[in-house]
Amino acid sequence: MTQDAPRNTYAKIDELKYRTRAACSLLGVSDVTLRSYSENSGIEVQRAATGVAVRLFDINTLFRLTDWRRASGLVKVPKQAGKPVFVTVDVVKGGTGKTTTAVETAIHLQFLGLRVLAIDLDVQANLTQCFGYEDDIVLEEIERFGVTQEALIEQTFAKLVKPFIEYKRTRRAMPDLTGMIKKPFGQHGPHVIGADTYLGDLELDIANSTGPREMLFKAMFDLSLEGKIPGFDLSQYDVVIMDCPPNVSLTSTAALAAADLVIAPVRMDSFAVKGLRRLIGEIESVEESYKVRPELVILPTHYSPQFSRISRMQASVNQYADSLAPHPISLSEEFPKAIENYLPLALQRPTSNASKEYQVFAEFIHGKILQIAATKAKKATHETS
């Protein structure tokens, strides 16, 4: 029996094959439009080997079509290249769907034509796992798990922060961080910076830094956009999504201060409003100290009109009506299962109601990103004129 070739992630990506309906759902187009994309792009689409020769789209083909669509001007993207919008997903409470929101939003934004980098800032590394990586596997174990060294998380965000703190003090050149950014679905899919248990060092590093600690990430991102951090070039992305730990931390505060947009998932079947209030307090504190204020989007999750507690929660959340996303995410048993296969739910069940709800939310966030990018571009033009 032929042994399978080692994989670059724990997910069995090569087994992902989508028929036309699922492919259309992921790209948000009709069958006719998808057929036109396939013909005009010159990208070859597989056919089923047996039975009716139906089209079968693998994940690489879908992301290549997404990239072709962008290059052809068929989707809306920020007009000013090289200036990503920073999105922080955060709320001071666990179990709200925070990581699920970061993962599913990242996938759908990529299919909408944006170039996405997702950064896992949570030592639990759930986002890392959802994109196909294990945080606690070492080099000696890769053969047993049937993966290559590429599947290991050998550099986390902490590997970036510590040398940056040293750079601020000494102006010593930043090290080459090539390999820190993972590409689980290839060049054309969303990119990822994973987490592992050593990410916990990040808190101590921030605490020991000099200057305004809350602005550390923003200063580091600015240095990247100047091209001064080898292997960490943020100018190639339209949006950077940061998944924060579910507790008050220096990491979360620095991510909030660096953000243009904050997404706060609020679980509707629990008393999560206190966590939301704490988050809003953090945002206001950063604004008071540093004159930066990200836009806030509150996303109700675990929604079900059948639960009486949800009605009470709805009344509490409605006081923030101006910041509410237009549609909640329904209660679903599918999301917890997604991590078991090391894949976002969107790629496992693209036509499911749960996936479609996040697609609608991502379309809403896509509009926000375009608005924020336009405002940033206008401000930059005004400052240089």
C-alpha cells in the first residue's frame, strides 16, 4: 500500500473537493459566473474521474480564482495598497465565539478578494489549530503524525516583539523572521502567525519594555510598513486580524491600541455584557491616553429566540445599538467540531447555515474595511500635502 506523502498542515487539504454549489457559495457567485471565471482565468478545474464528469474545485483552485478575480478588478479592494486595516477580535470573556469569529471572518474576507493575515495572540492556540497547525508537536514527532516541518509552530508573535523591544533601545537591525508567517492554503489563501505555549512570554516582554507599552504593537506594525522587519512585511496585506486572549492583558490592550476596528463577539445565552463593558472601558482608556479610537462592532453569537435568557441579553445589548452588527450568529453545534479537523467551518461545510451567517457578517466587515481604508488614505494625503 502506497504511503501518503507528508502534509504541510495537520488538515487533509488535498481531500477538500467542492462541487459547483459549494464553490459558488464560497465565492458568493452564480454557477454561470463561476463558469465564466474558470474559462476566462485559464485556471484548470478538475473533473470527477468516474460517473458524470462534474467539475471539482480544490481549495488551491478556489483561492487562485479569488486572486484572479481581484487582479481583474471584479471585486472591491482598498484603493491604497500597502496600508492594511488592523482588526482586533476581543472581549473579556471566554466561550463567546471569539476565535471562531476571527477564523471564519478571515476565510470569508479572503474569498471576498482581500489579502488577509491572521495573528494568534492567545496561548490556547485555537486559531492556530483551526488553520491546520498543532502548537505542542516537536520536530522528532512529525514523521509519526505524517506531516513536514512546515506543520510545526517554531516562531510565534513573541519572537517578533522581543527583538523589536531591543531595536527600540539600541536601533540594532531586526532579525530575519522568514518562516514565522504560515501559508496553510498556499500563497493565494489567508496567511497565519501561529501561537504555542511560549507565547506566554509575550506578557513579560511587554511589561519589561520601555515607553508607552500600549502602543508597542502599533509602533512595530509601523516599522514593518517601512520595510525594516525582514520576513514580516505587512504591506502585502489588506487586513490584519488579531485574535486576543479572553482576559485583560497587556497583549490585548496593545492589540486594541493598534486596531482600526474591534470586533466584540457577545454570547447571547450568557451574561457577557460585563465583559463587553470592560472592553469598552479599555478602548476609552486608550483613547484618553493616546488619542486613538478604533471603531467597535458588536457581534451577538449563540443566538436562539427560544431561550428566555437571550431576550434579557438582547435588551442589554441593544443599549449599544449603534455598534451592533446587522445580523447575529445563531447557536450551532457545528463550530466546536470544526477544530477537530484543523479547518475553518467555511471550508468543511460551505453551504451550512452557520457558515453562511459568517459570510454575511464578513460582507458587512468588508464594507467597514473599505470605509476605514479610504479614510486612512485621505488622512495620509492630507498630512503629506
